[in-house]
Amino acid sequence: YDLVFLFKSFHHVPIPLMERALAEIRRVLRPGGFAYFSEPVYWGAFNDILRLVHDEKAVREAAVGRGEWELRAQVFFQVPGHYPSWGAFADRFLHVTHTPLNLEEERYARVRRAFMAHMQPTGAHLLKPHRVDLLRKPLAT
């Protein structure tokens, strides 16, 4: 393949399997082919709230390793997130079906307080930082 895209997915690969996943991407790319990694970055107010639910700091940092790749471009950007109410935020990030969170009452209350600190009459407006790494498989492998 000439190009592989990964959109906010690589940080879901368990850290012990990341190198194996990268090796598979390298295997299917032709020499000189590109891998486009778009990943959330673990900083800012939005992540301070999510950290109270599920701390992904280590896996997100591991997801940006480059190994045997040539870094051709790197872009950081922020995606605006608008949540009109606590309920909208909780439905999106706490009441999910793909991951049982089982938050105890005290931790749920801490998440709610952290979120509500950002609430304004128009809702909570939080920036979600991301990065894109465009990696190139070396011509000689």
C-alpha cells in the first residue's frame, strides 16, 4: 500500500503490542509509503477531566513513538468540544457501552465537579488537543 491511515485508534492498542502493530503497518507499506497517525494529545482541561475517569497518559504517550520511520510532518491542533450540559457530557464519555467504567459515587461526583467548573450559560466549551504524525517507511528496508 502507498498509505495507511490511523484516526484516534493507535492509543487503543495495548502498549506491549504497539511494536507488533507498527511492524504490521511497515510490512504492508511499500518502501517510501506513508503512515498517517492522528492521535489525541494528553494535556489541557478536557484531559484533566477525562483523567479522573480513565487515565490514558502512558498509552497515549507510547502511541507516538516512531521507531524505524522517517518523520515527514507533524501538526498539532485543537478540536473544539461543546457540551450543552453535564448530561450531554456524561452520556458521551461516562455512559458508554464499549467500556464498563463502574465509577464509584465519589469519583463520579469528582468528574462532575471538574466538568461543571467549565460550565457557562452556553454550555461547556473544551478544546481537545490532537497531533498528526506523517511517517514514511524508509526506501531501503
